[in-house]
Amino acid sequence: MGHSTLHRLVIRQDLQLPEALQAIPEVSLDGGKVRLRTPKGQECEWRDYKAVRLGGIYYGAFFGDHQALLDWVNSQRLINPLVCLGDGHDGVWKLFAEIGNSSSRLEILDWYHLRENLHKVGGSLKRLKQAEDFLWTGQVNATIALFADLNKKQAKNFCAYLNKHRNRIVNYAYYQAKQLCSIGSGAVESAIKQIGMRLKLSGSQWHPENVPPMLQLRCAYLNGQFAI
């Protein structure tokens, strides 16, 4: 099926996001980008969309409509505690703040993003290994102490990052050993890559009103609603 034919079919579809058949113990969020069509001669414009994964089963993606994302997630039967898993971007945590309620949310910083940010500090490999071991067991203060004598910008930024997210840094070793929940948001990141395979075809530019239907189509595919 050609891309133009597929596009016309998508616009005619009314694809509804699924309602979970079971209670949702875990929500992960991440963002992707889509290139919008601009008048000839103007630079292209990239805009964000958000994707969400519910309980390891259901996917939804939303462009310019955070309220629709929140309404869909909050309409599900959410378990207490509800694991909310994301990277360090403020936009993700602002959305999480409106999901469920503060007493039921267990916010967890993605381990793999945490580890990636640690290694951006550079310097002594021994220190980095010790810091990683501390973080793996949720020891934020011990990690910060390792970098206390460093004046380099990367170290100071990382310590600020740790302080900002300290309540989201858990004992990852324990959570993984007990298989309590995911410790990384890789699945929703993978979904964004799959969505991006269609949105970012070479030369693709989108009218804003055509982005949501395509996101719905890709999520319907990920949700097993039909095959394309």
C-alpha cells in the first residue's frame, strides 16, 4: 500500500484508544518530534508529541493535547502504588503530577538515563564505577560526596540533577531483584522509534491537523488492534 493511499485511509479512520481490561500498575512517558509543514522558503519546524505506555501493554500518543493524554490515563483503573517511570525532562514529570494522586504515585527516574548522565561527567573511571554502584542501590548523598571536590561544570550539573530527582532515585538493585517493576522506560522509547519510522520518512512534513490521526494509527498497530 502506497504512503498516499495509507494517509487517505488514516484520515478517514476514527481509531479509539483502548480501555485497559486489567488494572494498571505502571505508566511510562516519553516524547518524540515531528516535522511540520511550513510555507515555501521558510525553515521547517519541529514540534513535540508525547507517548505513554500503560502497564506494559497499551500505547497512546498525543500531539498538542496533553489533556487528552491525562484523561485517557486517568480513566483507567490505576493501582496504588502506581509506578510512574520517566527520564529527567521536566515536561514528563509535569504530566505525571496530574496522573492519579500524589499519595499513590511512586515516581522512578529511568535507571539507564541516570547512568548515561553519570558517565557524561567523565574523569576518573574508578570514581564513576563507585558512583554507579552507589546509585544502583539508591545512595544519592554518597554519590554526591564523590564529586564534592570537583569544580568542573559537568560534575556540578550532575549533582544538581541528583538533588532535583533524589526522591525518584530508588534502590534499583532491590527493585530489579524482586522484579517489582521496570527500572527503565525503554519500551515507550522503542514505541516512539516505531512511530517515528512513519512520521520521519525522508522528506516528510506534516500539516498539524494530520499528525494526531497518524499517531492514532501507529498506536493502534502497537496495541494489536490491526496489522498494517
